[in-house]
Amino acid sequence: MFNWFRRHKDNKENNPVTSTPIETPSIIEEKKTEEITATTDQASLEWAKAAFANIQKQKQQSQGTEEEKRTETISESVIENEIESTPVETATISSETVTEVKEIENIEKNVPAWLQKSDRLEVLKETAIEPEKEFDEDFLWSAQILASQGRLPDDVSEDEFIWLKKLRQSLGKTRRNLINQLKSVVGQGPLNQEAVMEIEAMLLSADVGVEATDYTINTLQNKLKEEALPPEEAIAYLKEILQQVLDEPLKKLIKTEFEPVEGKLNIWLLTGVNGAGKTTTIGKLAHLAQTSGYKCVIAAADTFRAAAVEQVKVWGERANTPVICNQGQNTDPAAVVFDGINAAMAREANLLLVDTAGRLQNKKNLMEELAKIRRIIDKKAENAHIESLLVLDATLGQNGLRQAQVFSEAAQLTGVVLTKLDGTAKGGVALAICQQLNLPIRFIGAGEGIEDLRPFSSYEFVEALLSA
Ligand SMILES: Nc1nc2c(ncn2[C@@H]2O[C@H](COP(=O)(O)OP(=O)(O)OP(=O)(O)O)[C@@H](O)[C@H]2O)c(=O)[nH]1
Ligand SMILES: [Mg+2]
């Protein structure tokens, strides 16, 4: 099982393919620049090949297990058929047919999603797989991102590749706007007035916000005054600055990693204006937690909107997670939370996710209701670990941020979930959130599907934002 919160496999039952860590700079410091680039590229490719081979192997193993289960089921049905006096021969023939069909399906399934859409699949079926010829840019980029974080090729999952590709594509619009202009203005010594204005306009239009933009430009300018950096190095330094901004809210915390705390009930309260993506995020989080090995319960505490409970129940079914709700309309949401806590404790769940309303008769009512929910949680689950996450729609940019202050007081916010990064050119809002709200981003959503939400990594985000 792959734990998405810790980013590694919890039980390594698979035999790893030989690990190939990328050469560190200290090993290659004696080599010339061109040699270094070539060596690093080669090492990256080796790493990517090992990861690819490992993913293939994992898939074959899991398919093997599925096949075994299936064979067992077929054998059982043969026995049943015998009892029911159906000729055994018929059952055997159908079992062979099933295996044949399965084999054809296996070829399809063995090929990762990033290859499936093209006619390369046909080529792969006919020829031996030579992965290095088939890797696309997204795969190689993802491999590089994982390898440079010290990950080993036998401890990555295919889901990570799929997610990194999605993240990179989601930030594509923002990246293209930024990178093309940046290259033309950095790398010629200290920034002149015109360059400062250009970078400023660029960051502001990506919704980085005034404060984070000023900080970024000043820090970059100070460095460029000290030493003349070529464009690539200036951009690398810019990446460092942005990552620093994103990590700043973590400095006040004792533990920076975000995962359900062990040995306790964890309660994550999700708040935000209507349409921000709270309910969708709850469904995706439940799926993420369940598939990462945590036991989860959902409390449907949006009792204001008529269809809200039904919507949560659909997500609960998709994520295979029980939903605690009260069918009546306008029932007390704090009472639902109370029941939710009882249910989570009775089931010895690790995580209770609380969905809340985004709109009431007026804002004052909503804030009072959230404050009441929060009080119930504090009182009823004294020993629980509580996280209060504000869900923000990335496409709303600075408007979304203004709402945050109000929620901050009522719900005692501890973090942010940034949704709808797919298709926006305003991915820079992540920086404004960290700088202005001083709250860490904990998850990002990039699509409406159940797998389209993952824990936030400042490193991966900045690389997806600024890697050419
Ligand atoms: N493209 C995209 N759409 C999203 C994402 N997250 C949520 N949505 C969509 O946004 C819409 C609103 O999502 P909900 O989860 O219902 O929002 P909510 O905050 O619960 O809204 P209320 O219950 O009205 O307060 C839905 O159509 C979702 O599919 C995302 O990351 N990307
Ligand atoms: Mg909702």
C-alpha cells in the first residue's frame, strides 16, 4: 500500500529493481559542465528506467494476485456447477476463455496511462519494450522531480507520476506566462527599472499578490547586485525564494509534515464559501485516507442546502467511507458533528472529516454556526487532534483571500486546501496565501475526479511553476 501522506510504501512486499540514485554534485564536482549535464541526464534516464520497470513489476504482481483470486472464484463456480449438474467441460472452456481475454487486457493495463492514448501502444505490443525510447517529457520531468528529492525508484508509485503530470499541466498556463518573460529579463546583472516592472506585472497577473511580489523582487534584486547570475541560475534562485515563501508558515510549527496523527482521533473541519469545493474535497480526502491505510468517517454537517447531504453520501459511496448525517432539513449541524464524533470513536476511526455549509441566511449566521461546531468539537473530543482547513478556489484569486480572514476567527484555521488549480492562469495565488494569511497549504485540487487531490509539496509546486 502506498501512503500518500508519507509518500512511501508502508509494506514493501515487492522485490525492488536495482536502485539508481542520481549522482550528487559532490561526486561530480571534478567534471566539466558539459560532462556534468550529460552525466546527470544519463543518471536521470537510468533512474526513470528503473522506476518504470519497477512500476511494471508491481502491476504484474498485483495482476497476478487478482488472477489467482479469479481462478479461485472460477474453481468455486466449477464446483457449484457440478453440484447443479452443469457439464464440467463447459465451465473449463469458459475458464480458458477468461484467461485469454485477461491476457489481452493485461497488455493494455501494463502500459501506463501516459502511453495509452497514442498508437505507441500498438508498437509496444509488437516489439520488446524499450522504455527509454517511449518516455514522454512529463514522465522524465516527474522522474527528475522524484529523484532529486532523494526518492528511490523502487519506492515510487504510478499514482505519483500521474499526479505530477497533472500538476505540471494544471500550472501550464501560469508557467508559460512566467517563464518566457522571465528568461528575457533576468541574467543581465542587476534588474533595471523596466525589468523590475515587467517581473512585477508578471507576478501580479499570476495572482502572487502585492506583498509576496515585493518580497520576491527585492530578494532577487539583492542577490543580483551581489553577483551576476546567468538566466538559468537566476531562475533557480527565484525558485528558492518562492519555495521559501511557501514554507514560511511552517516555521511556527513543531511538526511540519501533515498526516493523521497516530493513536488519536483526527478531526479535520473543512470550511469555505459556497462553491469553493468543500464537499468534493471531503470525498477526495476520504479516498486518499482510505487508500493510504487510514480508517475514515464523514460527518455531513451542511444541513442548510437541500441537496448537500445527498452529495456527501454519493462521495461517501465512491470513497467507500461511512457518512453520518441527519436527513431532516435545517437540523442542527452541531448535533451531526456530535454524532459524527461518537461514530468515529465507536469505529476506532483515525479520521473524521466534517463538511460544513458555505452559505446561510447571512454571513453572521454562518460564522456563528461554524463557531458552534468548533466549540462542540473542542468539548466533545478533547483528546482529538483538530485541523481546521479553509477551502479556497484558486480561480477567485485575491477575492478568495479576503474571505479567509472572516473564517479564520470563527473556525480557528490551521491550513488551506487550494482547489481548481486546473485550467487557471492564477496558480501564483498559493504564494499570496502563504504570505498574507501565514497559513500552510496542505492539499491541492486539480480536477473533479476522486484522485485529483494530493498533499501539497512546495518543492514540486515551484518546479511545476518554473521548470521550462
Ligand atoms: N475543475 C475543478 N473543479 C472542482 C475542483 N474541486 C471542486 N470542483 C467543482 O466545484 C464545484 C463546487 O464544488 P463543491 O464541492 O460542491 O463545493 P462546496 O464548497 O461544497 O459548495 P457548497 O456546498 O455550496 O458550499 C463542483 O462542480 C466541483 O466539481 C477542482 O479541483 N477542479
Ligand atoms: Mg458542499
